[in-house]
Amino acid sequence: MVQPWDKQSMGEIEKSLQKSETGFNPSNDGKNIPPLNQERRQDLVRLLKRKIGDGKVSIRNVRRDGQDTLRKMEREKAISQDQNRRAQEQLQKATDDHTKAIDQVGIAKESEILQV
């Protein structure tokens, strides 16, 4: 339930929720926006999982760009084969750490959404 501090901003909050990609269609009694039902909570969890997947794809794309840059630097003899290998390992570790962080945030947010 949304309870704005400034009651005059209720109309703006309602419009913003309707325009967002979350699919909210709030009903306004002039004071509060009613709480979510279970079906709507499940829709939000599906949206969350889609956003998590998009985030993971973005991380993998950054990793791929980094790997391409490292390979190019090795071909141009700017770095050695050992330096390339160490950098690739660091890049993979950073990718794994960020993917794990996204998963942890996603799990926490999913339980928050489903909490009644």
C-alpha cells in the first residue's frame, strides 16, 4: 500500500505507476493505493526474473568485450600470453562475483514482493 506524505501528489504517483512497465493499474480512493493481490505479485516476480536475466546478459556482454580487447592486445604484443591469461581469470572472477550479487539481490527482492 502506498501512502504518500503529501496527499496532493497522489495523482502524480498514480500516473507514474500507470506509465511504468510494471503493469500497475492503481485504484485511488484519495488516500491510499490498495495492496497487491497474489496474482499481481506473481506477475512482478516474473518481471523481476526477466530483469535479472537481462542484467546477467549485460554482464556477459561486458566480459566478452573485455576478452576481445585482451586477445587483441595479445595479438599486437602489448601484453604477454601470461598477462592475458591472468587478466582473463580476473575478468571471469569479476563476472562471477557480479552474477552472484545479482542473484542475491533477486532472491531478496522476490521474497519482499511475495511477502503479504
